[in-house]
Amino acid sequence: MNSQITLSLRQIQDFLLHVAVCRPVFIWGPPGVGKSSLVEQFAQQLGLECVSLLGSQLAPEDLIGIPKIDGDVSRFYPPAMIVRERGIVLFIDELNVASPEIQKAFYSLILEQRIGEYRLPRGSIIIGAGNRAHDGAMARQMPTALVNRMVHVHLKASPREWLDWAQHSGIHPWVLDYIRTRPSQLVTDIPPAKEEPFSTPRSWHCVSDALHSFGEDIAPEQLDALLFGCLSRDHALGFKAFLKQVRKRFSVHRILKGEERWPDAPEDRDLTYFLTHSLRDLLVKELPAREGQLGRETRELAHSARDALKALARIDGELAQLVLTENDAGERVPDWFVLDIARELPRLMQQKAKA
């Protein structure tokens, strides 16, 4: 399924309230982005039971039922897992992973809310979900007849919405603070082709639960096992550097004020790398697009940032140049600042090389 319109969790909740009540909806999205939780919350909003079926684990008889002699005829008795006396939200997860036989069995259920002679109770709602083909989740191509029976929408993770939820849901403060500073690292948009961990809201939740369990004195090797076992490599390294900053009380604001120097020990390069990213994000956010728009505070920030970058260039010229490149969101510091500092960085790097 090619990506068409993508909506955040909050937007899809509103979409479901208006569309799913009259037509089946299929939610596309990467693993761990919150599709199942979204449907459960939707069912709670309506006061309905959410009955979940996992398409990848169903056999035809699990859905169609088994035949039983009833007088002179045989009838198929539907499975107990979908039989209810009042309306439900029937959530069919991994529908596009199900075998062709299972997908065909869903035709009448999705279109007519019927399996054989059994009909879902009045007021029932059907929602399907699945991963995209490029997510590496063994997704099958759904038959056009099945595709055409549903309204399709694509789910994207919204760091802002996730943070709003997370701060009221017991997510560890370290995880909250890190995602606030690196919102683009909440989710890996396209999971890696190889069998390796990648970042999703679900994996960050896992990190949070484990940090609560270990406590603040988690051993370095246990922290490595946790982070590299849950997150993409770059995100794990970034989070480790963030924790080092927290523990050693380093701050990019203190560096800009001249109250602190850049960490220059070889073993602290990951920390320096993280602080460099933090400086870039700060400048992207605070500096105006044109130099003529500078106010007193932003002029002081630009001046302090120039001095800080000069000091960083004497330690590591590559990291200093990193501040002038695009961030994860494709943003960069204003051109006037780039031109200003770019004149001095090569000379400082040459001086360092001669030294």
C-alpha cells in the first residue's frame, strides 16, 4: 500500500469516530507505533469491548467455525472468541500477513459483518491494521476485493502527542527529557533490512520500564545491553551520551555562558558529540532567518555560539563543522551564521593540525 495521507494518533482517533462507525477502516503503520493501543482507546471511548484477532495466527476454522449436525442439515458454529451479545469493536491485526484463505474468510465479515449464518451484534465496528511492505514484517499483498472493502489511513508517530501522553503515564524522566531534545529519534521511519533493533514508541517504553526496574545506579554493561537491545545504534549512542551529560552535569547553556569548557577527554567524545547536536538544535530554534532580525538576546547567543565553536574546533574540527550541517529534521542554522563561522573554522583546524 503506497503512502497516501498520514495522520497522527490524535487525528486518527477523530477519524475513527466519524468513519469507523459506518465503514470498516484499515490502519497502516510501522511496528511499535501504537496501532493496537489506538484501537483499544477508541473502543473505550465508545464503551465497547475490543475483541482482537491476530491474522498471522489464525486458521480458517478459527474464523469460520466447525460444522455440526442440526437435524437434517449441518451448520457452522462460529468461534466463541467473536460471539457476543452486544456490539463490539472487532480489531483484526496483521490482516495483511494472514494467509489468502484467511483473508478470503474475512470478506463477508468485513463487508456484511457476517460469518456464515452468524452476524455480529448491532452496533459492532470493524477495524483492521497492518505493517507496510517496506517495514520488513512479512506483509502480503491484499486482494483488491479486500482492499476495496475498507477505508485506508496511514498512522505516523507524533513526538508532541507521545510526550503529552508519556508525562502522565509513568515514562522515565530520562526518556522524557531525551525525546524532548531529540524528538526525531522517537521512531525509526523505515526499519532496518537486517535483523537488528530499531526505535519505536514501544521500544522507548521498554527502555523506560527497565530503567525504572534497575534504578539510577544501572551498571554500564547492563545499560548497553538494554539500549542496544531496544533502539537503533545511533539512538542508543545518543541516549548514552545524554545520560553521561546528566550524570556529569554538563550543559550546552553553561558552555555558552563560559561557565564550563567542552569535554576534551577521548573517553568523553560521545558526550561532546551529544552537546554539539544540542548546540545545533538550540541555534536552529533560536536564531532568526536573517541577520537583520537579531535582537539583543539572539545577538548575544550568536556571539557566544561563535566563541563556543572556535573552542570546539580546537578540540575537534569535525564536530565543530557538524553544527553547520542539517539536523535529523532537515533543518540547519541560518545561512548568515554559516557564512560567518565558516570563514574561521578552516583556519582554526589548520592551526590545530600544525600544533
